[in-house]
Amino acid sequence: MSGKKRVAVLISGRGSNMTALIEAAKARDYPCEIALVLSNRPDARGLGTAKAEGIEAVALDHKQFSGRECFERAMQATLVAHGIELVALAGFMRLLTPWFVGQWDGRMINIHPALLPSFKGLHTHERAMEAGCKIHGCTVHWVTPGMDEGPIIAQAALAVRGDDTPDSLAARVLGLEHKLYPAALAHVATNGYAEATLPAGEALFGI
Ligand code: GRF
């Protein structure tokens, strides 16, 4: 037994945050192993990346199921079959029902490309720029039934530049995400739900 927490990463596409978690988990003292990557899209680029790393990668095409509940029950069976202890959503683009969220209460986290509680949902970089934000960033939070609403675990922020476009801002925030998510997952794996907020001074990564 390695003593490492068995983590599943749920993706729908590119999987760059998944890759950051896989890379971090290669460190001997990282408290998790990425035991499974699960995608609701068979064409998700991240599936190939995970397989190339020797990680079990499963596609469950949500369109092949008769409804959300059936799809989620299949996901749940897969997670249980792989002995998963923690779930990390990383660009997983399906809304989850209260039933599924309840199965992973206090054991499922998500990364969101904005400083919550501002800019829940999509197109966060465009919206932050339109709002004239001078500071923008990303958030790792617990997953609860309300979208992007769970308790905040960690955040990282950067300054919006005068010449930023939504794309340039997205690229810099993504770089922050790749640092924040592995740090937050390690913290959660070590400390569990009750204490899963990074100590002051550790939550902010500058640029
Ligand atoms: C990231 O920006 C993440 O914050 C959001 O979806 C995007 C996924 O990107 N939830 P990737 O698939 O990890 O590259």
C-alpha cells in the first residue's frame, strides 16, 4: 500500500489541468496518485495524454445514456470499481445532480477560472475584462449542488494588463491554475474537508 489517496480526474476536453495534476503526482512525496481519468467525451484530448502516461483512462459518452441519472450511475460505478477516494473536476462540462454530488460530499473539488464568488459559469475572462477588473484569477472549491458555489479552498490571482485580451488573460490564468490545482489537491488529500483551506500566505500565487 502506497498510502496515497486514489484520485479520479474528470475531464471533457484538453486536459491541461489534468496534466498538471499527473505531473505533480509523480513526486514521491505527493499525497495522491491519479488512479483514473474519466471523460464524458470520447474525443477528449486529455484521454490520450492520460493513456500515454500509463493512467487508466475511461470514456463514458453521456449521449449514449438515456438520461443524466443513468450516466451518473455509470460514472459512480466506474469510480467505485477503481477504489477512488477523491474526485477532481478539471474542465468537466456536465452539470452534476444533487445525487451524484451527494455521493462525493466533502470528497470532490473543482477548479474555476475566476475569483469566486465573482464570475460563476462560462466566459469568465471576457466578463472580468468587461467589468473592468484589475485583479483576476482562479479558484479551487468544494463541489456542492449549486454551480461554482461550494466553499473556497484556495485562490490565485494576477493583475490584468492594459493590453490584455480575453485570450491573453485566459492563458496567464491557466498558468496559475496549473500551480494552484496540484497545491490545493495535495492540501485536501492531507487535511480533509474540515481544514481544507490553505494557510494564510499560501493561497496567493503572484505572477
Ligand atoms: C480550465 O480553465 C478550468 O478552470 C475550467 O475549464 C478549463 C479546463 O481546461 N474549469 P483544461 O481542460 O484543464 O485544459
